[in-house]
Amino acid sequence: MSYEGSVQIICKNGHYSVEGYDYGCGYPSCGVCGEDISSASTNDIDETNGCYRLSDGTCACGMRELILKDAGKSEICNLGHAHVTKEPTYSGFGNVVKFSSHKEI
């Protein structure tokens, strides 16, 4: 039996990432701060059978909203490009993300 999915991860410093799920390989370190994320907050997104329809008629696939702690900061350089100077951070996961139909996914 196969499994398709990914994992939403918030490291202990609040940095967010989404990683592909691979049984037995564990989680990598945070791509922003390098922190070991074995004890990070996680949310598994099971995409094996696609999305599922909720009782209110909307669709969901297990992805959860993020609770913003600090919006971070970006600056425009002299060439007009935006550069992230401070990554946003998050305090946890919120509600399941809903879609009105499968076409939006």
C-alpha cells in the first residue's frame, strides 16, 4: 500500500517549511536556522486519495492555516529587487484550509 503526502513543519524558532514525507528518513534540519526539527510542530498532509469533501460542501486536503507570530521584513535594494532580511515566524497551526471545489486545488 502506498502513501503520498507531505508534512507542514514549524521549527522551535517559528520558521515554516513543507517537506515531502518519506517513511524512515526522519525530518531534516530547518532550512532557515539549521535547528534540528525532530521536536518541531508538524502536520501530516495525506494526499494518497486526493482531497476529501467536508460536511459544509467544501474540500480539504489536510493542510492547515498558519498562526502568524511575526511578519518578518523585506527590503528593496538599489536594483529594485525585494530581499527578505528577516524571515516570518509562526506560533502554530490553525484551522484546516478549505476550498470551494476541487478545481481550485
